[in-house]
Amino acid sequence: MNIEDYMKETPVKMKEIIQGADELFAEVRKEKFSRIVVTGSGTSYHSAAQTKKLMQHFLGIYVDVFYPFQIDKETFLDDASKTLLIGISQGGSSYSTYHAMKTGKEAGCSIASMAGTEGALIDEISDYILTVRCGEETAGAKTKGFYCTKLNLTLFALQLAKSYGRISAEDYAAEITQLEAYADHFLAIYEQSLQWVSQNRENLAAAKDIRVVGTKEIYGDTLESALKLLETMRIPVTGYEFEEFVHGIYNAVNEDSTIIILDTGEEGRVETLINVLSDWTDHIYVIGKNGRETPKDLKADFLNHPFYKTYEYIIPVQLVCAYVPQLKGIDPSTPKDKDFHRKLGSKKLDR
């Protein structure tokens, strides 16, 4: 299967994960934690970074998100007995995530794993196995797993918040209704995005470098957009929060630069930024509910929920990743080197 096939599976898998939440989190929600630490690399890290604010909002406790290499003994200077460390790895085989989880366990943390498969390496060290039941995803550039990992973290937070008395059963049901609405709306945004990609694919295929700029509430999605474009287009791509971009990054924009702006409507200076950058490059694309009257802008029917907009703004970028690289002779579903992780010893692989 390829990227677009997995994307089309996403709303069904989201519904299945929602339906299985009571069972999946039955044990972990019995415990009372004062701190949550989440770790993972790449897409896993971006899932946690995107969900951090939501988790803190509902749980009312500190939530920290770290890359595995950032976790050491100094990460847990205080009593860690009420800290839960969640290790995320969609394939479940990341040695760096495993070793970070081991460090947390030695410091006294409880350990949970969120892998996209049963019987994963990271499950071996875990007190709570919270599998992301998104189903197999063999494409090198993960898409379905990104949505489902964010959803798993969200449901984890909502389940614990209800158990802790932070939200009522009615509040929980209302959040689930919102999440289901996004699952139901997914394919509508998919089709609108597909039309936009079809209109712009030749110009996007000619891009020499890309900057993705997003507002702060979708920072994790901005980072993930840049990673997916880099993995599939195989050109330099970077992602920045809006304020960070205007604090210096703009200096690198020239006539060859392609800019993709994720405009949620939260930042009032987007139009001004577009006007300034338009003096330097013609390759500016805006994804949002509003936008200019130009084929380069995608004006989609985004629902724009404060937390759950994360399930819609990245859809068009992922479809760029699915279709545009093919014009460059690249199969975006296949890594450049299938044997890379064996050579680097970075994952536990089946021999």
C-alpha cells in the first residue's frame, strides 16, 4: 500500500481507537501521576509536541516532551515515583526510545509504551502497554500513524482526566463527539486538498527548498509537515513557528524559495508576511480557512477546533508528499535506503 491508501484508512482507524479507549487505558487510569514525560523521535516526537498543551489542559499537571537523546539522569532530579514516562515508536523498534525509557525506569518512573504494533521492543520495559492500534503502515513516510498517535495521547489524557475528576462523564462524551466529527470530516478535507495538489503539483515538484511556517498551536504539525516533505521530496525543508520565522529565518528567502504557510486564523500578521515575502519569491502557498483568490492557496472547509484542528491542516501537505515526488521519479512510499537502520544499528529489525 502507498501513502494515500493509508491516509484513506485514517478515519476508520480513528473511530476504532476511540471505541477501544475504555479497554486500552483501564489499568493506567487507576494510577495518579504528578508529571508526564513523553519521548520519541521524528513523527513520534511531533505527535507528542502537538498534543502536549491538550494533555496539560485536561490533566492539570506538567507534561514534558523530549527527544530520546535529551533524557538522562538529570531529567528526573526530584522524586520520580509519581512520574509516568511514555515512550512512542510506531514501529516499536527504536533503540534510542527504548534506552530513554530504561533511564526513566532506573530513575523510578512508571513506564508506558505506545507502539503501532503488538509485541514491540519498547513494550518489553513497560508497565503499561498502550498500543496505537492503527494497523500496519509499511510506507517509509508515516501518515496514518501520526494522526492515530496524537489521538492515542489525547484519549489517554481524557481518560485520566475523567478518572481524576478533572472532567465529568458528560465532558468526556462531548470531547469524543468532537473527535468523531473530525474523523467524519477527514475525507472531505482530503478531497479538497487533492484538488489543490493537482493544480499545483508541477510547480511544487520544481521546488529547490521549502520553508513551512505554522502558528504556535499547530507547531507539532508544522515540524511534521517539514519532515514528511523532506523525506519524500528529498530536498532541504525546514519548519518554523510563525514568530520564530520572523525572528531571522526570513533572511534566507530568495527567488528560489518555496514557502508553505499553515494559516489557522490565529495569527493576524499572516497577510502582512505574505506581502513582504512576495517581493522576494513568487512561490508562496497558503493552507487555511481563508486565503487569497489564487490557485496557490487552499481555502478548505476546516472545522478549526482549538485542539482538534491538528487532524486537518496537515492533510494537504501529506498529499503533496504522496503525489508530487512521483513527478521527480521518486517513490515516496519507499525509503531511499531500505537497509539504512540495519547499517546504523538504530532499530531492532527482524532478520
